[in-house]
Amino acid sequence: MSIRVGILGATRGLEFARAARRCGVAAEFTAVCDGYAPLLGKVKASLPELGFEPAYYTDYTGMLEETGIDAVIVANSATDHAQMAIAALERGIHVLSEVLPAQTPAQAVALVEAVERSGRHYAYAENYCYFRANLEAAMRFRRGDIGDLVAGEADFINDCSQRWHLLTRGLRGHWRNHVPATFYCTHSLGPLFYATGRRPVRVTGFEIKNQEYLRIHGARNGSAAMEIVELDDGSYFKSLHGNLKRPWMTRLNLFGTRGSIESRNAGEFTVYRENEAATGYNDFDTLPGTFSPVPGVAEAIAQNAEAFILAAFLGAIRGDANLARYSIGIYQALDMALPGMFAHRSVLAGGAPVAIPDFRRQSDRDRYRDDHRCTDPGVAAGEELLPSYSRGEIAIPDEVYEREATLAAEAMEKQFRLGML
């Protein structure tokens, strides 16, 4: 069954095309859309190296309606994914959505209902769930290696300050300059929810103050964040994520009633399991961190997060039940993302815990259906427009964004390569 795939977002979106080519995922990429013309021009000159000859669009609606695609990868601005996914679903097109699924509760409700109405497959492309060590931790937890869940914690540290111009292109209104520090939470929280299948019920948020090394590039929000999330079984997750001064790092710990699993930088893991001595003095066996085969998935695909995500997505469309079980659906996507959305409300309330709705339930949907509160002036106004930063508005002069835009244009002209962003 041939599936024609369109890509919205010619930076992150093309990572899936590259992964498919490299790892042997059968996919037919027939269209690419991006509103940034200089980037699209560079992509046109570079894509033949991947063996694809798609149609190119700057208009998303045109791509959806004119190309006959069966599925679309939504990988444009992180605050615009919900409306783009809904537009595709309403046209009977399957959706693979990059992070994050929605910016507001109202968008989340609309997205859930669009998925349900359409009967099409929606998958969430949270790649940190599929990094090999995190996937191994999930498989071992699910088979009961460490018993029942007690707690979990995860970190995602990624200092983007030195490439801020590439990411924001000098746009004052770019989402990275105004979203709450808690917003981009699913690289840390996502693998915890993916492994355990639990649901969040309450969150307390903490904002790490705006740092000069980001402010000089135009960021007007907190530079990192923490969340403490209460789960539906009474256990807790702790998350730390953001632009902290350390080389890229990701870490996951799952604590159970019999031991714990720790993954580090997505490439290695360790299992600690309490042994029969049980004297209370470190009676744990440290199990070797060897990877298990992923049932029904070729190792080349299992070793590449984007390839695995794409294979699971396309497999679900084709009716492959084994591949479909690895895919992240709309409800779990929101379980991963809503803690960050509501953690900002906790921050603004002085750290008070805030309840997290469950949009599987009609009553919760109806309560939040018209809740547009967010930090994006293009979406919210008046009392619904929340401050990006709890410690007061940060004024950034126009010349900062002008400088960033110049740097971005120079980099696009002189340094462009596929995947550079």
C-alpha cells in the first residue's frame, strides 16, 4: 500500500524524509510546504540527494487540496500544530504531528474532536520516547522488571542560545521568544508517560528566570522550567527542561517497587533491582545495559527515532497492529503536553498546584472548550493573553531582532545544509 506523504516544515519535517531514506522505511514523499521562501529555495536544490522530487508549496491549504496526499507531517512552528493538524484531518488526511500538539486548552479540545470525527490516524512525533535507551526503559518497565511505579524524573537540557538566530530568524513574534518556560515539556515528560501509560491529574510549575545569554538574542520568557506532576495512581513525575549551560543532555529515571531504570543521553541505560538479601544496605543487583530486540521492528529502524516514528505511523495507517502499538495517539500526546501548559498557570499563581483536565471526558472538554489563555497575542487578547514571564515584562529593542535576522539570512546563504536547524 503506497502512502503519499506531504511535509509541512522544511527543516524538522525533512528529518523524517532523511531517516526514511537512511533506514529503509517505505515512504513516498510527494509534497513539501514551507512559508519561508529562502529556505524552500535551498531545499529544492538539496532534496535530489535524498532521491525525492516532491511538489513545493508556500501555501499549506494548496498542498492539502492539490497534491492528493494521504498523510502529512506537521512540523512547522510549535504553537501552530493544532490548527494545521485539524485542517488536514478535516480533509481526510492522516496526521503525524511534531511537538507540541496544542498551545491552548481550546485548541486541544478542537484537536481531539477533529481526530475522533475524522477516523484518521493521528500520531505524536515525540522523538525522545523513541531514543533507544528510553525505548528500552519503556519495554522493561512494561514487562514488570522493576515492579509498580513509585516515581519518575527526567531532564532535557539543550542550550540553544548560540543558534537562536537560526531558530527564530529574528522574528520578535517567534514562539521561542514568548512561550512560557514550561511549554516545551514533552522531551522530558514524554518518555515517562510513554513508558508507564499513566495520566497527569495535577501540576506545580517552577520558572527559572530569564538569563542574559538568551535575552541578548530576543527571548522574553523564562530560560528553563521544572514541573512536579501528580499522576492518576498517586505517583509523581519530576521534570527539568530548558536552556541551561551544559552540553546537550537527556536523562530518565523510573523508580518502581522492586528497583529502578535509568537512561542517560538516550544511548545507555542501567537497571538496579533489589535482590533477595534485603538487609537495607544497598542490596541491589546492577544489570548490564544491553538492548533487547524490538518485536517486529528492524534494528536499523529501532536505532533511529525518526525512522521508528514514521514506520509506526505508516504501519498504523496500513493496519499493521504491531507497528501501531508503538505510535502515540492524541490522548497520550495531551497527557504529555498539558502539564507544561497548566504549569505556567501554576507559576503565575505563585506555585499553587493546578488541576489538569482529561480530554477523554466530555465534561472536561466542555469546561475548556473556550479557554484560549496563552502567551501568544495572535491567539489570545485581553485577560486571556497571559504574560510570558512571571517576573514582569521584558523589553527588547528592535535592533536585537534586526541583528538576529541579519545573522539568520547570512547563515542561510553561506552555511545551509539539510538538517542544519
